[in-house]
Amino acid sequence: MYDLILRGARFEDAVADVAVAGGRIERISPRIQEGGGREIDAGGRLLSPPFIESHVHLDTTLTAGDPRWNESGTLFEGIQIWSERKRSVTREDVISRATELLRWQAAQGVLHVRTHVDVTDPDLTGLKAMLEIREKVRGWTDVQIVAFPQEGILSYPRGTELMEEALRLGADVVGGIPHYEHTREMGAESVRESFRLAEKHDKPIDIHCDETDDPESRFLEVMAAEAIRTGMGQRVTASHTTAFGSYDNAYAFKLMGFLTKAVINFVANPLINITLQGRYDSYPKRRGITRVKELWQNGLNVSLGYDDIMDPWYPLGTGGMLQPAHMAVHACHMTSREEVTACFDMVTENAARTLGLEGYGIAEGGPASFVLVDAPDKWDALRRLATTTLVVRDGEVIAEARPAEHRLMGETVTFQRGTEGLGDFVGQGSGSGERTERG
Ligand code: 17E
Ligand code: FE2
């Protein structure tokens, strides 16, 4: 007797039943005869491991307009507004906003979240609040905390000490922001400092690196050199790296060679960087996004983050991970069939590698944590920014949603493409997702 059976889920080009017991996936098979405590008709929908947020700022989320709006739209005005807002941050304020955002994300199937938290604050208020949240939400979402020095490690008073204190209190990952240190020498030194801290505390690294259109911002090469020297490659992540989109090709090609030796991870945040960058250009305007397609073509691990939801850097957002993937399709020219599918993987499998997750994926014997997406495949999920209709965590249904139903002159419009790949997909309306409870 199983606890839960999912009937007719699309998984790896086949339609299968999935049986769950004791929080684990017991069987995946074209047809499971036995019954389950609860049966859910997947209606041919895509079965995916949970979505992963590999880069977000939960301490700043849901503050847009407070104390003021970002009029220039630049990264630097965002940092200035946050440094003003930061003075009135309290534990309760951070707990309420960050928890709300984690609820928005979990409701959309995002069950692993890496958040950067600003530690350039003598009281570490945001960090301490986030450590509490990480424990409080453990039953339904996994949070990794990056000690992120928004105003610099070497340029902010006692910056290194605050980083150490954050790690001692329980931050999971060492951050950095070399392009915002006062000089390029301090920037390079701050990267080495992040690596020293990571080695000392045995933690992974995730650095905001070269988040500027300045083609002279070259701290990624320092990260690559340190990753090669320490052998930490797979535990190292370079976030943003938008200057890579502005480098001269002669330099970019040389750098790509070093990166393939360093084997570090990359996180691009296409929603935010298409918005924040290019602000000092007139026309033509740069996209201000790292070389996602070329990194991916060179076999490097690239994932995508949301970065901001309603804060000084970005006024919009819901935290659903198909949105940054959708933007990557456009802004990174990832439009071939294979490339669109790769963008879906950048908010699931690739992000799991960035976060160093173990046991992620859908397999017999593995944890029963998965989502159903209202589409027959990854490509179509992105095309329609499809709704996540079911979220299961360790065998428990934690979230459900109904896709919007559109009626035109009395008939349902489904937005389904009439081509291959639909198979048994039932789509909107027609009772899919209905449940039967059995004893
Ligand atoms: N801080 C920063 O340095 N860069 C960003 N993109 C955000 C905060 C959101
Ligand atoms: Fe960021």
C-alpha cells in the first residue's frame, strides 16, 4: 500500500505512474496496479524535480518604494537606497518579508533557495534573522545563506570581521563583491580574502563578480586562478559576471579557456541584469548579461536566479523560476529547441549542481520531492510560462494550483500547440488534476 500515487505523469519522454511511500519514490512504472492512500491524476503533465532558486536576496525583498523608488534604475542607486533602508531593518521586518517570499516560491514549486544576505551591518540583524528563518522553514523548504558583503569586504569598516562573525554564526556560503571595492587592487585582494575564509571555514563560495558593464572589470580571472590554485572549482560560483558580456572577444576567448580549467559554476540573473545594466549607454544599449550561451556551449555549469523580487533593484516579480528562464531565452538568444530546454534545466538540475545538492532528481528510492507543471514538456512549460499545479515535498502534498481557465464565446482556449509531443497531455479544463481519495 502506497501513501500517494501519481497517475500518468510525463517523465523522460514517457508517461508513467509514480508511487510514493514513507517520503520516498518507491516505483516509477508505466502502470502501477496497486492503489494508494491518495491518488492524483497528473493528466500527462510534466513531472520535474523541484525548481531551485540559486540566487536571490531575501533580506531586501518586498521593500520596493521604501524609503524611495530607484529612479535611475542603476545597481548603484539600488545599493544607496538599501543602505538607507538597512538602518531601520529589524529582526521582525526581515522575518516577515523573507518568509513571505519563501511562501511565494514554495507555492510555485521552488523548494531550494540560496539567498545572499548583506553582512555589511555592524549588528548583522538581517543575517541573524535569516538564520532563524532557515531553521523555522526546514520542514518545507531548504535555505542556504551566503554571507554577502554588499558594501565591500575591504572597503567597509571591519568587513572581514563581519564576514567571519557571519560564518561563525552559521552562514553556509562565503560571498564577495570585488567590483565594488574601492580600488582594483582591493577587488583582487577581496577575492583572495573570500577564498581564505572559505578554506578556513570549509565553506563553498558564491561571489557577486564583475556586475558592471565596465569591460575593465576583470575579477572573474582572479576567481578562476584561485579556484585552480585551491582545487575548489565545483564549490565555487561566480554570480552575475555581466562584464563578461562587454569584454573584447580576444580577452573573452582566453578567459573561457581558463574557466574550463577552473570548472566553477555560474549564475546569471537575466531579469535583473537586463534591467540594471546598460543604464549608462545611449544607443545601441548593451544587454549587460554574461555569456550564458557560450558558457553552456563550453560545458560549464550555468544556473539562473531571480535575484530580486520587489526591492531597490527590481520593482516587479513573484519568485517563479520560469520567469528568469523565459528572460534567458530572449536576452541570451537561447531559442533553438535544445536551448529552450536547457534554460529549463538552468532552474532545476544545473542549479542543484551550483548549490551542491545531494539526492536531487526523480528516481526510485530517492526522496519524493517533485512538481507537476501544466505542460507536456520543458519547452512548452517555458513557452506558456505554465503553472506549477502540484508541489510534493518528502511525500507530502504542500501546494496545489489550478491553471487559469480562458473562455472565449463559450469555448475553452488552451493555448496548446497542435504539434508533436502532446501525447496524453490533457491540459487545462477537462478535469485534469482532479483527485480521488481512497481508503
Ligand atoms: N546587490 C548587488 O550588488 N547586486 C545585485 N544585483 C543586487 C543586490 C540585487
Ligand atoms: Fe545578486
